[in-house]
Amino acid sequence: MSKKVQAISLWWYKSVIDQELLQSLPNLKVIANSGVGMDHLDLKFVAGFGVKVANAPCDVSGSIADTGMALLLASARRLVEGYHVAISSGMKYCEADFLGVEVTGATLGINGMGSIGYKIALRAKAFEMNILYHNRTRRKEQEEQAVGATYCKKIDSLLQKADFVMVVVSLTPLTDELIGKREMELMKPAATLINISRGTIQNCPATALQTGVIRAAALDVTYPEPLPRDHMLLKLKNIIITPHLSIKTDKATYMITEEAAENILAALNGLPIPSEVLPS
């Protein structure tokens, strides 16, 4: 059976592509990833077995941006906590001090202003938020004006001013543990951290949430993923954690599957792979 396998479609980032597997599949031609991020694959190692790799960079930025804004709103208005209050057996009324924070007029700091970050800015503008952003390269002036965004050359400035900090960067050696103890201590005590990128980009959120360094966090990604069931983050009330839902919509899933299939068919037919990713 192993000799018949010519392609692998990856739907889970924890899939193990190791030497044992690659040696057992002598006719493997391509590994098609169901997403853009490739940090879970050793591209040079895979290429050493003569296997090509492709990702699925189709435009699902809208789906991811929706997730970011959903987390921001849910955290600001304490929707998950409110749901549990509403369905509790002893519910008679909601306490007068069960208060969230305003989104309208608040300042959103977007760390990473690529296609996803920009679509988040578009959504935040509709909520009349003030928008700051930090990025390796500054956006064109007309792009900034279209969403009312102000550029922060240094991330520290963004962290100190924002009421909500949303992390939307790719995982690289430079962004690994980008938001740690020092960065959280720069944030406002009433600020909220939202991460829709990768779990290893944030470090020490449990301590910051427990000690009041920041008000709350909303995370679509963690490290490890999922967290151990006894992890401190799972015991806190001022956090929302979702199981990496960023592209989990019917439309986005269809688009990604279609692109992965196109990559596989091209590889099997000896044609150029539309979304081939080469080792750096």
C-alpha cells in the first residue's frame, strides 16, 4: 500500500512528517498543506527526499479577520461569562457590576498590517475605533487614510497606547515570543491582548492575567495546542480561548481544499505546482 501513496494532504499542523514516514513512501511526490503557514514542516528535510511541498495561500484573510474582531467583541463585552450567567440554575438577574468595556472610540493596536491586519482595520473602522499599527514596512499614505490608521515605528509605542492589542504576524525567528513579560508590562492595565497568529508568539499571559498586568486576553492559538487540561489559563475567567477557528468556515475550507487539490494534481501530472514552497 505504501508504494501507492504519491501525495499527502495535511489538515492538522501536528501531523508528523519524519524520516520514518518519508522512507516508507518511496513514490511520494508532494505534500500539500491546508494553509499558508509552513513553520510545522522542515522544508529542507522534506526536499532531501525529493518531495515537493505546497501551501494554500488562497485569500481567506476575511475569515481570519472576522475571527479577530469576534474575539475582541466577545472579550470586551464578556459574552462567554455572560452566557454562563444566563444559563446558570440560580439566575435571577445580572449583577449591576457585571461590566464590560466600550469598543466604540477605543484604540486598537494591530501588530502586523498585512492583508489580514488591514481587513481587521477595515472592520475596526466600522466600530469607530482609533487604529494604530506596527509593521515591518509602512503602508502607503492612501491606505492608512482609507482606514484611519496611524503608523507606530516601534511596537513599544503601540503597546503603551492601545486598549486592544491584536497580534497578526507570521511565525518567524524574529516573532517567536514577540509578546512576553516586558511587552505585557508596557500595555495598559485595562488593555486586552488578542492573538490570532501562532501560540508561541505570546509568552507569560497567565501571569499577566492573574496579577492584573492586563485586563483580559482572547486567544485563537496557544502553545501547546491544545493546552493541557490542568493549564492555568483554563482556570481563569478573564480569558477566552478558541480552538484555532480562524479559517473554520464552509467557504474558507472549500477554497483551501480546492487549492490543495490543484497543487496535488499538478505534481502528479508533472506540471508546475501553483503554490509550491521552496526551502529557503
